[in-house]
Amino acid sequence: MALADLVDIFFPPTCVGCARVLPGRAAFCATCAPEVERVPSIHCLRCCEPGVFKEDVCPRCHLRPPPFSRAFAPFAHAGPISRAVHQMKYEDHPELAAPLGELLAVEARGFLVQAPVEVVPVPLHPARLRERRYDQASLLAQSLARAAGLHVLTDVLVRERRTERQVGRTEAEREANVDGAFGASRDLTGARLLLVDDVFTTGATARAAAAALHASGAVEVQVLTLARAYSL
Ligand SMILES: [Zn+2]
Ligand SMILES: [Zn+2]
């Protein structure tokens, strides 16, 4: 019996959406799989907001071009994906980061062809990391990097100011909440970086993080998240 089969007996694969034990290796069970919603292929080329837009750029990105060249997420922040993110982030299930990162590598392979290979996770503030005891974006980025052959730069991006949760805030409040919250710990002159986080909503966090990377010399920042909450 192969080691992988033994591992499956003692740690059987479970659905990332509902934790049900699965008969074989898959991300979702037969109930969750059809509920998984992918981001429509017609979306803003800068921020992945779904819709048909003039010159393929949404009004938000048109009005205020983001400091990242493009952002992508394979899944809508809904159904089993949203449940999995919530479990990973708030319900003490860091082990979900591994299968979700592998899933992200597979589902974003088209995007990754032209993405930077140096990965920077969006970090938690040290005080929040002490409370949660793990940083889900960092775990997700490490799993993605292993599966896709990328390289994670840890501790490059730091949260210099503690921010409140973005959930339930308006777009302007989100921007004010994260404005100036990030800084880079070292010189990034000439770097091309892939910023990785779990969910992209209005992009306020991604904008603040990308701005900090550019301020330290990065020449290009792209953004990849597992899920996209629609915000227009
Ligand atoms: Zn399920
Ligand atoms: Zn956009």
C-alpha cells in the first residue's frame, strides 16, 4: 500500500465547503461542487469586477486607476467558497489553506502564465496574528506557491497600523481604514510581485498594499485572490 493511500485512510480527504469526507481526492463534494460559482469570463481587465465595460475597464478603475496592473480571482465570494474562506479565517481551520491554495493554483493557471513568480501575501497586523495564531493569506500563498512553482517573499510587506475589519464598511470607509496601513520592510527596486490574499472586495486593501510595494521600488504588482466579492 502506498504512503498516500495510508494517509488517506487516517486523514481522509474532506470537502473544503462542508467538511464531508470524500471518497477520493477532490476539493468539493457532490453537493457543494455544483454550487461553486466562478467569476464570469467577461470582467474588468484591471480588477476582475464582472461586467461589460467600455474598453474592458470598470468605472472604478477608469476613474481611479489602481496601483496594480491587474487582479484576478477564479471564484465568486459565495456558496461553498465563501464558507471555506470563513472557516479558514474565523473558525480556526488553518488546514483549509493547503487545499484552497492548490485549488487556486489550478483555477488560476491561465492568469499565472503571465504573473510574477515572486509572491507577497497580504499580512495580518502582528496583534491580530497573535490572536488568530496563524496568517491565512500567508498559508494560502505558501500552498499556492508550492503547487504552482512560485516563490514566497515573507515579511516583505508589513502592516504598520492596526486596522478594523473591512466587513460591513462602505467603500470610502474601507479606503480610509487601510490608507497608509502597509509598508515594505526592504528595498524592492525593480521587483515584479504577485500580491496574494483570500478575498478581493472593493480592492481597498490591494490598493494600499500595492502602493506600499511601489513606494519601495517595485515596478509591477499583480493581485491574485481566491475569491471576488462583487462590488459595483
Ligand atoms: Zn461539500
Ligand atoms: Zn476594475
